[in-house]
Amino acid sequence: MTSEERPMLDLPFVWHDGGRRAAGHHGHTTDCLVRAIAITSGRPYQEIYDILGTDRVDTHCQQFRDQMAAWGFVRHPCMGLEQESQIHLTSGELPNTGRLVILISSHGDCIVHATALIDGTIYDAYNPQQHRPNLTDRRIKAVYQWSAPMSFAVQ
């Protein structure tokens, strides 16, 4: 699918910091994955931050994958190495029900952002559908993988 054929950026957006401010964290950070997991799981931000050990997490490492599984998340890869994703952050390409942690890629397997998607609505500290300096591609963002609690049935 070319960028001209892709649908408009159309997912609803709700501002949510995942409990970051309430946990006493302020200022600029790279904690999008901590926020996305806190929002999606309903667990406190500080608990997620303490368990992951940092606000920058290597999503490729086995420790991260094991921890997500321990929290009840099931991984759903959307692309392989050096493949272009066929799934994008737009309606109709991701499940519109359930609580998902979405890992967004700008190219290849380079994860540039994580966001929470709950029942088809993005919950995040900014709208990842819009251009940001660290998201170099102005087109709809490719989804590298998404994770959902085991209770969420993939259809």
C-alpha cells in the first residue's frame, strides 16, 4: 500500500501521562513505553518504571519480552527484519477493542515510540499520529508490534 492509498490519520486521541506526574516525574523524558504499559495495564507508573529499571527499554531484549508475558501480555509482531509493516496506526488496521501497547516504527525495526490504544482510542502524552521531530516520517506510522493482555482474543 502506498502512502497515497493509506487512510487518513483518524484514531481518536485522549491526553494521558500514565500517572507520570502523580509519581513525581517532571520534565522531558523518553518514557513512552513505561507510560503505555501503565495506561494499558492499569498498573501504577512508578511500579512499571521500577520493574523495567529505566525509562529507555530495549524492546528486542528477552528480559522485556519475559516481563511483558509476566504481566499477561501476548506479543503480535507486525513485521520482520528488513520488511515493511502492513499495519499502521490507523483505524481498520488494528483491533478496535481491547487494551493494546503499540510499538511504532519509522523504518525497519527501529522503534521510535510506544503508545496505548484502548478500544480504538489512543491514550498518550502526545498524539503520535501527528509529526514529531523524533518521528521522521510524516506518513501514517508503521506498527512494529502490538501487545495485548492474554484475556484479549485476537480475531
